[in-house]
Amino acid sequence: MEDMMQIMLKLGDLLQHLEQIGKSFLIVVAVLGLLNCFLGYKLLRLWVTVVGLAVGGIGGLLAGYRFLHADPIVSVIIAGVAALILAGLAFYIYKAGIFLLCAGVGLAICIYVIHPRSSVVFFICLLVSVGIGALGVVFVKPIVIVTTSIQGGLAAGAAIVPLLQLGDTFSGRFLGIGIAVLGLIFQVLTNLHSGDDKDDEDEDDDQELGRRQRKRKEQDERIEQW
């Protein structure tokens, strides 16, 4: 867990000191942050796949380098395969994707706000993120809207301030909070009567029904062969 904490902290430090990075990267972070803040729920499938890709990549890299003691090239290959597998699972298995998305965004928010420096505090952040992920599975629309608005707003604020040279890190946080509030209001208004989550749940149920029907058909074929 110590290695994972160090990776997450480096990403958190990177987000808090974006002024040290080139403008091209700042623009990318700002655009992605704004998209996540204002269109987080509309782009749900995209973010689910991206988070699955990131979690699988980081997990595969840690597994290859830390536990399997593989050389860097093999570790990268393992990370790539794990990233693709988890991204595919997150995209096609609706509930699992929602959990990964909400938990990942929740962890990012915790690290950015709390910035843990000990394993205990980091473990608490992990527990909080798991709780957010579990809530996201039950209350899909409100949790996704709230988490994506906050995370996207904070990321956009952290990138826009150094990009336009508007102030320091605290200015980025204040701007991020303002953007997050606007994004939250926008997402609530535009998704108030949306039936997207019901459609996704119906699609998930249809996939489960299809799997059961295929399994039953295979069992019937085995019985006929006997």
C-alpha cells in the first residue's frame, strides 16, 4: 500500500503544482476537467472506461514491478494488458464501472483536499473512496453528478489559474470551487428528467438475461448429448 500511496501522492503533487508543467498539458487538464465538471454524467461511459484503464494500468504496474519483481519492460506489458482488461470490464459491466468511476473520483478528491502523508490517512482515503463507490452503485445519478462536478471543477481551476497566470495555488482552489458549483448546477438542471441511468440499468439487465439464456441453452445441449 505504501507504493500505491507514493504514486497517488505524486499525482496529487502534480495537480497542485501544474504551473511547473508546459501549457499544452495545462490545456489538456483544463479541457478534461471542464468536460468532467459539466458533462460528467452525460459522458458516463467514457469516464468509466478511462478510470478502468487508469486503475488497471497502475495496478498492473505495481503487480509486475513490486510483487512479481519483473523488469520494467515486462511490468509495462503487464500494466497495459491489465489496463485493457479492466477498461473493457468497466465498460461492459455497468455496476462495476460505476463503482470504479465513483471510487476513483472520490480518491482523487480526497488526495487533492487532504493530501495524506501517512499510510493511516491514506488508508482512510481508500475507505472513503470505497464508500463513495458503493453509494454510486446504489444512487448512480446523484453520486456521479456530485463527484464529477467537484473533481472536474478542482482540476479545471488548478489548470486555468497557472495557464492564465491569475494567481497562486489557493486562487486555483477558489476558482475550482466556483467552477464545481456551476458544473453541479448545470448537471442537475440538464439531467433532472433524464432516463439515461434507467436505460443503462435495462441494458445491464438485458446482458445478464442474455448470459443466463446462453448458459441454459448450453446445459440443454449437454443433456441432449447424454
